[in-house]
Amino acid sequence: MTSTTAADLTPLLRDRWSPRSFDPAHEIGADELRLLLRAAQWSPSAGNSQPWAFLVARRGDESHLKLVEALSRGNVGWVPQASAVLVTVAHTGTGDEPDAPAYSDYADYDLGQAVAHLTVQASALGLDVHQFAGFDHAALTDAFGVPSYFTVKTGIAIGRHLKPEDEGLRQWESRDRTRRDLDEFVFARKWGEPWA
């Protein structure tokens, strides 16, 4: 049996990582941002339902100011430096009524696929991405007027990495990247029995 490692992956996936230090002078172009959103647009979804939406906040604009106000203490130090931040939103219901049926049972799954496609496209453009969830979801929902049948999920900081001056951040970013072994989460025949 041939053994594969992370080194065998396409560089778009292998070299992907999540920096916390972004170049505050880097500007993302509208065409680049549109291409990232096109990558999300063309990801697969159940029945082509496309149960996702994105809020766009480019550094310095009104949307960005709203976003920064909602950031958690742990994220306010680095997220604002990114060139742009996208807030991901899942289409979860069919209407405002409390008993309205779900829009899609797979909205979270499909939104995740859309973000994964966007992330790979960012790598192809030489951009860095860091996904995060540390912000006041209710405050952002209110600030952007998101309808009740959509659910704000995560943020995606996008830009170019800049080597940090802060020693603690430098150490954090230089840690070894590790993942669980395949035997820990890929099973066959029964739960817990490794596939390979």
C-alpha cells in the first residue's frame, strides 16, 4: 500500500495556514474580492439551494467599523489589520414565523463548502485567510439588519501575512502545524475501527 502524507497535497491546500498578523497597508482589490465570492458561489449545495450569504467589510469602510465594534477581546488586536473581513451567514429558515420550516437541513454544511472553496481560491491568489468566530453574533446581526431566518456564523479575515513584530505572536505563528492521524477519525466496518 502506498503511504501518503500532507506533503503530497496540492500546494493550495498543503501551504494553507491561518496567520494572525496581516499587513495593514495591503489593499484587496474589488476584482480579487469578487473572485473569492465567485468561488463560494460555485461550490456545491444540496439541490442547488445555495443557503449562504456574506457580509463584506473592507478595512476602513462603514461595515468594517461595525464589525470591529463587535469583535471579542482576543480578536480585536489582529482582525482589523486584515484587508477585508467577510462574515458568513447561513440561510436557516423560510420566513420570520417562529414555526417556519427550515430552509435547508444542510445549510451549515453547504456554507462550510462555500467557505472552503473561497479559501482555496484565496490561496491561488496568494492571499492569506484566518477564519474566526470570536465576535458578538447578536450585535452584528442587529447592526447589519440580518433577517431572523438567516444565522450569522463566522468571520473570514483576508489579506497578506506580515511577519509580526510582537515576540509572542511570532512564536504563536511559528508553532508546528499538526493534525490528528487518519486512524482517529476515518473508520470502516464499525465506529472506531480504522479504515486503513
